[in-house]
Amino acid sequence: MIVRQVAWLCLGLLVVTGCSSTVERGYYAPLGASFSTSITSKQDKTADLIVDVTCQGVYLNTVDGKLTRTAHMQLDITRTSATQILFPVDGMRLDALSDSTEHDYDLVDIVTLLPHEVWSRRIKMHEMVLVNPWSNRSLDIFFDFEENEQPIPSLLRFRWRAEADVGWSYGDDQFLRIPEGDPRIPPKLPASDKEFGVRNGYYFPGYGVLGTRGLRDSVEVRPHYLFHDP
């Protein structure tokens, strides 16, 4: 489900990245954090819940036989309480903000996406993600754009909500795109963790087109798995 709107926004922290449809991949860091060639997470923390949010970027892959632009988010959830907590899949949202004109940076195009796929390790989630007491759970969340020719977003805003016995918890995490040409964009190097396609925390860094998406088999237990061929 996609909702498109154009709004006048005052975004003093939104940088101009010179995006174009010819760029295959965008890399992001939490808003306010320093850019780095190693991935950086944003942490949401309460007395009984820790959620680390990571953005693996926006890349091209094939979904249902179609080349698709996808934003890939990861959650690492830790429940520090004697009660369970529920994360509804339809409570996850991604707002993708792009500069709509080259000379007027306050006019921003916003696309709001719902998850196309959510995986908890090897299990595909559909409606609700349950995190048991005193446990942790990791998620890979894929947000698919309808059009792969539109500019790569300058800013991603990921929102989630979770319900426990004491009420609701909410997250609102923003990730700023590392400008094109910046030396801190991850270089295209072989994965140091080949079985899972990871280098410095990034999933296939330097590769903008990742092939067909689908869970790959692995005998090793990991928080996050491989969804594209190396």
C-alpha cells in the first residue's frame, strides 16, 4: 500500500544529494550521526524495551519477476521485562522524502510505504511479531516502491509501534542519505562475511542491483539472513 503526497516542509537538516534515477543505491545514517563506511544504528530505549534500527539502504532487486527499488530496514529487539510485547506489521511505516525540484529544496515529495515482506530470521511474518519476555528478536523489513525510476530518497523516516501490558511504545527514526560521491559511502569490496553478504555491517556494500529476493538456506544461526545471491 502506497500513499503519495506533495507537501511544503521546512527541513533545515535535509541535505541536497543530487539524486537521479541513474543511481542504483542510496546509503543512510541516522539523522544527527556522523557518516561512516561502517553501518550505524539508531537505538530506541525504554525501561523494558530496546530497539536498534538499522538502514541497509535503498537498492534494486527483483521481486515477483519485476525489477524493484527497495528500502531495507533491520530491527534488533530486546525485551527486558517479564511480559511479552507485540509489534503489528501494519504498524510499521516508511516515509521516503525526496527533493522534488533542483532549486526549491523546501518542496518535498513524500511516499509512504507499508512493508512488502517482514522476516524474523527464517520465518516470514504476516500480521504480528511476538517478542517473548526476556528475549530478543531480529527483523528484516522490505519496503518496495511502485516505481524504480524515481529519485533515491534523501531522507527515510521509519515508524513502528508495539503493544504490551502497560500500553503502547512508539518509534520514529530518521535516516539521512549519505551524499552521492561522499568518500564515506561503502566501497564495492568483497563481503568479509561471505555466507551472509556482510562487510562492516552493510549488506552487499557497493552493489546496487542484488538480483532476485528470497530467503537463502543456511545451516548457521544468525539474527539476519541472506536474501540475495552473493
